[in-house]
Amino acid sequence: MPQRWRIETLSAAPLAVPLRDPFVIASGRVDVTPNVLIRVAVRDLAAHALAEGWGEAATLPPVTSETPTAVFAALGALTLPIDLTDDASLPAACAGLGPCARAGLEVAVLDAVGQLLRLPLGLLIAPEAVWPPAPITSDITLAIAAPMTMAGWATDFAARGFTAFKVKVGRAIDDDLAALRAIASTVPGCTLRIDANGGYTLAEALRLCDAIAADRLPVTCFEQPCATADLAAMAAVRRAAASCAPIAVLADESCKSLGDLDRILDLGAADGINLKLVKSGGIRACLQIGRAAQAAGLLLMVGAMVETRVGIVAAAHLTAALGGVAYPDLDTAWLLADHPCAAAADDLGPLVKPGPAGWAGPGLGR
Ligand SMILES: [Mg+2]
């Protein structure tokens, strides 16, 4: 059978969008997105047609080991044209790419192939998925700031319809507790998903669980309480959180691969995992990890680094392809001061919007 797909051109450019407020988490700070926009032209050699696809390689050092400079270097080292496999997977020539570069390139390729086949991304990667998906509702992230500042952000987002807040914690436990109390009292009826980005010691994480239970704070899940490599600590938090709250403990930085998932399951370290395209090297890898986690009875969050609509819509299609995702966290485009990919600011709201063709067609937010 003749080769079907070929990348004919590839370009990469900085996708540096300022945030409305500094995005401060336990492990770092972002003021401008350190991302790369990848564009490819893919030819369908059978139909003699050509389409352009976009992908976002979102970095977030030190959560990701890659920087934009590393992404540019890795992509620049590829030799064009690149013949793809029959299912439009990246070939062995791309094996040396880091996970951020690989994820962005894979989405760009699939975006182009989806346009050539007139298929939405989610259905392209998961033909058996229920389509169109049920409505997907996202939380909105509150970065670390003064507790009353965080409560003020929550009030503003609640006026836009958000009821679930992903609250960044893990820097100073007393300030974190003050913020959780302020948000819960300012927005009655909200739910809180807390994310420490590995910032707590085990003792601090256990103390936070006790305080959440004592104050009856509406926390539903606790993401990455302790250091990435310390799965024993996460397992201990999970046991405490189940008995005192109950709160689901989710692994994020600790779960990047199927091997990581196996270790988490062996140790009973988490109730669920957070999937991110750039963490695991692409949307198809995330689909595989997500399905394995679902088969093992784990809960799923689908999230992103600090990404524009290009990356967020790709993650939305992963969410739709998997189905049953408990915690969609597809919000970061709304934390930006600009929307370079044509998403209007008045789109801001918890209902996740797919590309310009809706769920029925191809395209990633432009
Ligand atoms: Mg996280």
C-alpha cells in the first residue's frame, strides 16, 4: 500500500501571551506563556490534497524539562519531508523529540489530517467514542495570591457561571487555609479542587486534610500533595483524605506514563490522575493512559499547562474521546490577557467550547 500522509512543511513560532494576573503555583510562576505554536502542512498523497494543522507545545519549567528553546532546537533538527505511518502517527524519525515538542507536533499533524478527512480530532483518535460528547464543564484555576485576592477572583468567575474552583496551594499552609476559607465563604455552594504541585511535606498535607474536615470546606479532590517521586507520601495522604473528608487524591506530576500509572496502582497511591498532552508526549499517549486508568477504576482529570485555545481545544477533544472525565480542567485560555487564536473574551464561561466547527468538524480554536 502506498504511503498516505506526508509532512511537507513545518514551522514553529513563539506563542508568548501575557496573563491577566501572575500565575503563581508552588513550583513556579508564569507571567507570559512559554509556549510554541507549531504549524505543519500535511499532504494526503492518495487524494493529492494539502491541509495546514496547528499544535501547541506548552512548556512550564520546572514541571516540564523542556523550554521553548529546546522545542525549537528539537523541531529544527528534523529533516523534511517526513512520511507518517498509515494511521498518521509520528514515525521513528521523531523519536528523539521531548514530550512537549512531540505533543505539539502530533496535534498539528492530526489537526491537518482531521481537516483532510473532515473529522473532529476526538473522533479521529477514538472512532468508537460517543459523539458529539455530552456537555463538558470546566473548573477555573485560582493561582496563589493573597487570600482576599483569590476570593475576589472567585467572585468574578462565579458571576460568569463557574461553580468549581481549582485552587493552587502548597506554598504556605496557613495562607492556603485562609484562602480556602475565604473562597468558600465568599462563593457559597462552590466546590474546591486543590492542587499543591508537590509543595507540601507529608505532615503539612495531613494537617491540611484535618483542617478541611474540621472546617467542612467543600474540597472534592487534592492534587499532587507531595513531591513527585514520593508515592508513599501520596498513599498516606490518600488514606487520611479518605477517612477524614473524604477527598479524592489525584496524581499529576507523578503520573506521566503507563509505567507511572502502574506504580501508582501498585502502591494504592491515588484515586485518580491528571492527564496533560505535553506531559505524556501526545494526545494518543494520553488516551492510552486514560483508558488504562479508567479500566483500573481511577478517576480522571484532563488539564493543561498554561495554554491558549489551541492546546485547550485539543485537550477538550481528549476529554470528549475518553468520556466520563470527572474533573475537566480546561480553563487556562481564560486566564490570558489576549486570545491570539480568535476566541472571543465573551466566550468566558464554564462550558467548554470546541473548535470553530463545533464538535462535528475539525479545527482547533481558530
Ligand atoms: Mg496539577
